[in-house]
Amino acid sequence: MVAAHTTRVCLTCISLALVVIRVLMGCQSVGTDPASPGYDYFPLSTGYYVIYNVEERQYSLSAPAVLRTYQVKEVVGAPYADVTERPAHRLFRYRRLVESQPWQADSIWSARLIDDEAIRTENGLDFVKLRFPLSDQLRWDGNRHNGVGQDQYEARNSGKPYRVSDKEFSETVTVVAQQDSTLISQDKRIEVYAKQVGLIYKERVQLQFCSSTPACIGTSQIDYGIRQVYRIHSSGHE
């Protein structure tokens, strides 16, 4: 009788343990599972690449505006352990003026998915590009890991289609980092990510308008600044 009672107690303990494990698994952050909704907006598969057509117009007081067009290619490298012993990937960046030219090495950045954040290291600074799970009006501090100063990002149009040139993407999310315009300046930073593709469009506008005389204030006459637009050209695996 004692053995039978002990067996029943052990079975009860095992059942309770399984319940606790299931509960704990259900309480995990959605971002800890690479297959969870949202991670596929930020693909980090070794050999995956994206090519962008870039248009950049620079303004200055001392010379006419200068228009530059070129292509940028980003290739995801093999995973490695970063300084915190978390998995990360190098992003090998290349540049060329036209498609007929060979690619020239430009820089090496990095990217990683940690819990509920997608982080890119650009020129030595960490930026939280996305937060998971994605939803409209989700807000976060894009500069949370770099100490530069708070910069509020907001997700919009989550799961909505978006067209870039002749390409239609069925499920995307738009991240607005800044969209301010006054009589004397404009600051606009927007990025659009597509599911299973990653970044498909990026716009950065930082302009200073004329304010030296009352006559030019409010005319949107540009003194100096930059307009830069990235548009996806193609993507795939090498």
C-alpha cells in the first residue's frame, strides 16, 4: 500500500511539474522565439542580401544642390557571439555608382535580435529598429542602447501593403522616427520593413530653411541639408 501511495504522489508531482513548465513557456516574451510574429520583418539569414537604389541630394549655402545616385548592397554574414555573448551577424556593406560596375567594399555594420528588439549597429552606434510584437502606435526609444539621447520611434500601418517603385509588398510596417516641419527646418526619418524581406524603403530629410531675413521666412528656401532615399532594388541569397 505504501508503494502504491508513493507512486500516486510521484505521478501527481510530475503532472504539476509539467503544468508549471507549460505556464512558464507561455509567459516567455514573444521575441525569444525566432519564429514569433515580427522577427521575419528583420531577417538575419547568413548569405541573405538586399540591394538598394539610393538617391541623395545635398544642399549648401556656398554651391548649388548636388544630386548623387548610387547603389548599396548589404550581405548578412555568419553568426558570431558579441561582447555580451549574444548571437549577432555582421552586415557587409558594398557600394557602386551603376550596375555595370563591380562592388566596392564600403563598411561593416552588425545586427542582432535580442528578446523583443531588433538592433542594428551603424557606425559604432546601436539603434533599436523594431520592437516586438509589432502593432500600430507601438513606441520605443530607438537610442536606448547608445546614450546619444532619447529618440522616440513609432510603428504605423502594421501588416499593410506598401509599394516601392514597381514592387508591391503585401505585409509591411512603417517606422517613423521623426516627422517634424517648421518654418525654419524639416526633420523627417522614416523606414519601411516588409515581412521576409527586411528594410525596403528609407527616407531621411534634414533641412534648414532660410531665416536670415523676414522676407525669406516661410518660403521653404533651403539653406543647407540633405535628402536621402533608399529604395529596394532586389534581394536574395548568395
